[in-house]
Amino acid sequence: MGRKLVTRRKEWLFKIIRIILGFIFLASSIEKIIYPDIFASIVVKYQILPLWSVNALSIWLSYLEAVVGIMLILGLWEKASAILASGMCMLFLIFLSSALLRGIKLNCGCFFLETSTSSPRSWATLWQEALLLFSSILLGFKKR
Amino acid sequence: MMSKLFQATILLFFSLILSITVNQFHPRGLPLIITKDMMPGIPKKIFKSVHFIDVKQAYIEAKKGMLIDLRSASDFQNSHAKGAINWSYEMLEKNPTPFIKGVKKETPLYLYCYDETCPLSIMASKILWEQGFRQIFIIKGGFSAWEGNWLPEEKNGYLK
């Protein structure tokens, strides 16, 4: 009886994490989809991708975020979506860390697309991405 | 595990097709392939009106039009390209009317901001295109390229 209760609580916890994660991904994709030009300009500032690839990759990334977000909210192909979510978080962590290491000041362009660097990202704010990565890994590799 | 990877591949593929399709009809859709001498982030509809120009070429050609510094007013006062006027992007974005008042729409506009990765020129080009300007030139490398090529500057009101 006790074991069943723990399992049920765990299931609920995973469900909540999945839905929150899904909403975060979906919300972060909305402005990117509406303003692909601004998002592409932000991606340029990271100085990682070759310029010829920025337009195509930034557009693709926005829709991938939206698709993964919707799949997570609906609970469809949950693990596959969570694996993709963790991949995106990891990629983003690498991009942001690399930019910070090179002393580039930038806003992450995560939710609201701001091109100004009035409140630039720092090492101290990386925990947010790390938390997202941890949650998506948790979902992607959880046991049935 | 294989089925998860297969599903993930389908999602990747689906989002790719979706992004290409929507981008075709998006009012701010971007060209997917750009050449080496162009910059990302310029919507397809204004792509033909915006040209990227080398800093040395801009120095010669800007005499035919207006050389516009999009950086902040304080940075402009500190130093700027000789002959440039300051249309601080921050102000231009809020209200372009006072800046473009009296400027003929066919005037070539040569824009520059801080450096190669500065998005202000691209963003300003969209505002100016919407205001009816069709001859917009973005100076590649911005002010850092201007300085790097030892082109004439004005520092605190003095010619350098």
C-alpha cells in the first residue's frame, strides 16, 4: 500500500515537471516564432555559428522548441521529447558558457527578445538553464 | 531506446518541415540561405533594399548620401566617423519621425553601429524600410572596422 502511494506520488511529480517544462519550452518559443529576425540577430551575438547558417538554424530551433513544448504538455512521446529538450538545454548551456568565457555580453534571448545588453547573462544565472537540463534529463531517462 | 531515438528524429524532421513551411508565409520570414557578404536577421521582404557595404567603400560612397551612427549619443560624442550624424537606435526605435523629417526617401542611408555582431544596423534598416527608404546600406564591421581601417574620425569635436 505504502509503495503504491510512493509510486503514485512519483508519477504525479513527473507529470508536473513534464507540464511545467513543456510550458517553459512553448512560452520561450513564441516570441522567437513571431520575431525570427530579432532572434537571428541575437544568435549572431553568440559568435558561434557560421553566419550563413544562422537564419536557418534559428528558425528551426524556434519551431523545435514549440514542438517539444507541445509534446511535453500533451504527454505524447514524452521520453523522446525530453531527450530533445535536454539536448537543447545542453546546447544552450554550452553556447552561453562559451560566450561568457569570451567576455561577450548578451541577453540570452530565451523568452523576451531584447537585443540590448542592459542586464546581461552571467555565470550566476546559469543555474536556470542547469535546472531545465536536470529536469529534462530526469524525464528523458526515468524508469517506467 | 531505439524507438525513442526514432521518435526524436521524427520530431526533429517534423519541426524542420514546419519551420521551412511557415517561414515561407511569415511576414518577417528570413531567407534560409545567405551569402558570405550578408548578415542574418533581415526579412526576405526587405532583403533587396538592404545592401552590405565594405567600410572603405562606404567612406567613399557615403558622401552621396547620409552616414548614420546608430550608437548611443554618449558613444557618438566620444568619437564617430567623420561626417556622421547620430540617430541613436534607442530613440529611432521609439519615434523615427524627428530623425527622418526632411530626408528624401531616395537618399542613400549608410548605417553603422558598434561592430560586426551589433544588430542595431539590421534592426534600424527594418524601421527605415518601413518608413519608405529603399536605399539602405549597412557598413560591415561597424565603427570598430572604421577605426581599424584608420578612416577619419571626429573625437570630442576634433578631427582625428
